Amino acid sequence: MKSHDGLPMLNESSVKSQIQSLISHLPHINIDILYLYVPEFKILHQFLEDTEVIQGYTISILETKQRKYSGGNWLLVLTNKKFHLF
């Protein structure tokens, strides 16, 4: 399979395994709950090349002055090659 860049991509289970490895020192975070709260994790594999290694991520809620906590969520993923913003 090819990523959105046309390069070979990682599979979904490989990405989930990398995320699980990143949170292994945080026993209060459940990978399945994380995937429910941040659905972008489910499509992340479509954007990563097969040689990319996830080194970190951050998530947050977008806010506006008029509508606090209703602007949507974002996910920023750092790999050994680039940043991905969803």
C-alpha cells in the first residue's frame, strides 16, 4: 500500500504498536480509549511512510473566543522524518 505521498506506508497495527510503546510508561492511559478520543490515530497509518518511526505526539482541543471547547481537536505527530498535523 502507498501513503498519500505515493510512498510505501506503515500498516495500522504497526502504528498502534508504536503509539502503545510511547505510552507504556503511562499506565493510566488506555490505548483503546485514546483511539476513541482521537479518531485521527485510526487513519495515521495512511500518511506515514514505511520508514517513519513515531517519536512523539500531542493532542488538544481547538478553542475560539465565541465557542470554547467546540472548535474541534487536533493531533500533532512527530516522526523521525517530519511533523504531521491532523
